Amino acid sequence: MKKVFVICFLITISHGLVFSQKVQIAGKKPIGAACTTLLGDLMFAKVDTTPGRNVADNYKTWENGDTILVRFFGNSGSPAMRQRIMRYAKEWEQYGNITLKFVTDYALVTNIRVRLGSRFDSLGHNSLVGIDCNKRPQTMQTMNLDTSDFIDFDYYVKEFQAKGLFYQYLVNKNTNLNNYTYGDLYNDVVYYPNPYKRYFDKPMRGTTMHEFGHALGLLHEQSFPGAIKWNRDTIYKHYWDNYHWGKAQVDFNVLETSDQFFTNGTVYDPKSIMHYSVESWQTTDGYSLTESNDLSQGDKNIIAALYPKYSKVSALAVPKVMISNFTRLEVKNDDVTKKLLIRPTFDLKTGAKLANAYFVARLTTEDGMRYIATSSILYNWGGYAATYSRMNLLPNTKASYNKLVKNLELKFPYDQMPDLKGKKFLVEFSVYQDNAASGKLDKLVYYSLSSPLSIVR
């Protein structure tokens, strides 16, 4: 999420001052909030060393030439606000072979769903990364934009102090203006029913393009390894004092760096729209920068490389196995054949490259926290009880499993299982694919857990 000034509820109250022509607001102005985009499991393809590109997750990019269906979620946002969001988002199309097609709110199936919220949602700005959007149910948004972040609050502060239209609006709705705080004013402005509400264009544009950058597969640029020498002690204190984030949350959202392999062989781009602002107190060497509201040349280059206009397949493309519509994990005891039968139901799609995949069913403890060790040689995955099937998958193919017909069944003979008599256990179904980083079939694509089971032999 792009770091912009979201309004928090931490208001310090002090005594207000009253003047003959102006009224004063008590307290201090609220501070900005932090970023919450979840980046998930990150793996990238190694490419050339052309400078000026960003960090991107090649495994989460859409296919070159895709039309991505986008709708606004939950009847949110005014028509004027929506028009601006659409215009800013579609700027990415100028530089890559990708189309963001905004459709009606009532479209049943879309890829990206944008919720235009406010500070009261406590959702901030964030987006799922690339094709992870397809894993989110259609009943949920994939992107949040806090539109109260874009309001020109200083304009309304001046209107209040000069007893202008906004002040009169507060009087007419019987607002208690004794010791009226900035927090009160910011709350009232969000709900102010003025169709011509004053917004800042630049942060709206920058934040929108940043979040749609995530939706196209880009990551935070400050995660580039070695780019920033963070002062961890002051970072942890700042985020705890202001946002109540613990160390793990700060590490994930702020300090975590990408592996050098993840950077596509590129150099650090401080002008990227995917970069947070950095204050000098946050670094050990005094380094600082102000976030950009414009696409850098590096931003344009990486989108052009991921989605080339003059090539069918990107040179950065990696094998991709995409799982969607996972609806059921059926596990049955077959006491006739003395086997455990495992039938997952889902759709599978591959990208532009030949891919290999393992469908793996592992046994776990009843709480799902630990795999169960085994001495079996045949039914073994890394020393744990498992059955699996390897698949060679052609490029640009689609398949459905166990929907109209039973066409994928993993079998686990009772006599190859650890002694589980009288014990409850779970079955974890996972899909692994080629990993460009390790060269092995060890990249986790999907997993699901069954209900508790038991076997009586």
C-alpha cells in the first residue's frame, strides 16, 4: 500500500482558543497511517540486468495480453470519484499489453474488486498481488482505497475557522462546538454531504496507481535488498506507538527485503511509484525520500517487460500453475480396498510455459500443526506420510478435476500409513510446481485441510 496520510483516531486534546473573527480547533492534527498490502509467497524469475526496473513477482503476473475485469465493490464511491480512479488505474495500459476493463457493479465474475472506503473502515490502502486476486471469493473486495485520505482537510479547517459553509453545516446539525477537535472535524468532513467535496488530486492518483501496480504483480520498491539501511529500533518504536504493530508485523510490512533473485536482476529505483516515503530518522545514515505520485521510467520499463506489446510471451515469464474454484476436499475410508481415497475438486490453468506439478496429500495431526512422520519408502514426502501424483502440464491449458467426472484420486493404502488406530488426523492437500529459484518442484501453489478423520483397522 502506498504510504499516504490516512487519518488515525489518536487525538490529543488541548484547550481551544476563541477569536473574534475565527474559531479555533482543539488538539493536534492526526498523523499518517502505515501500509498493509499483503505480499504473500514471493518467487521471481531471473532475467537480464537492465537498470531502472522494479521488484515484481513473476509468478503472480497475469498472462500477456489479458483483459482484467474490474468492478467497484459494495456500491462504494461517487460517480466523480469512480471516474478519477478508473482514469488513473488505466495509465498502466499505456506501457504494457494489459487491459483493465471496468464493468458494472452487478457483474457476477470479476478479477479485481475495488472498495472505496473511508477512515472508519480501518482498512487503509491495500491490494492483493496479481493473480492472487482470483483466489479471493467474488463476495469480497481484492483492493481497498481509503478515500478520506484524499480529502483536502486544510480547506475545511479554514472554512471552520472563518465560519464558512462547512461551519454553518455543523451548526445546522446541532454539533457541539465546545472544545471541537481535529478528530471531530475530520470525522464530520468524511460525512459532509457536499457533491463537490475538495480532494487532493496527486495523492489520489499516486495511491491508485500504486495499488493497481500491486494488482498487476509489482511489489514495494523499498524491499530491494540493501537499498535502505533501516534504523530498526526507531522503526519498531514508531509503529508500536502510532499503529500498535508488533515486531513481526513491522518486519513483514516495512523491513522485509526481497531476495536478490526476486529483483529480476535490476537496480534500486528510488523514483518508483511503488516506493514508500522514507524519513531520515528511519535510517541509520540519514537517507530519506518523498514518495512519488508519478510513474518512474523504471515503472514503465517493468510493465513493458512483464507485458510486452510486441511479443506474445514475456521474456520474464515463468511456468505457472494456477488453482481456482477449489470447492471440496473429499476424503473417504474404503474398507474394501483398505485405502484412504482423496478427491479434491478444483479448476487448474497454466501460463505460457510448460509446467510440472505435484498433487500431494499429507497426513497431519488433529490440530493441523504437525505432519506425521513415516518409515514408508513409497508413501513418503520429505520424511512424512504422504501420497502424491506428478503431472506434466502443457502451456495455456485448462482442466477441471472431480466436477463432472471423477478424474483425480489420490490413494493411500492403510498398510503404508503410520499406526493411527484410535487417533484423529487430517489430510492436507497441496499443489507444488516448478520453482525457478531452486530448480525443484517445491513452490507451493495451493493447500487445503480436510475435516478430522480416523481409521479402524
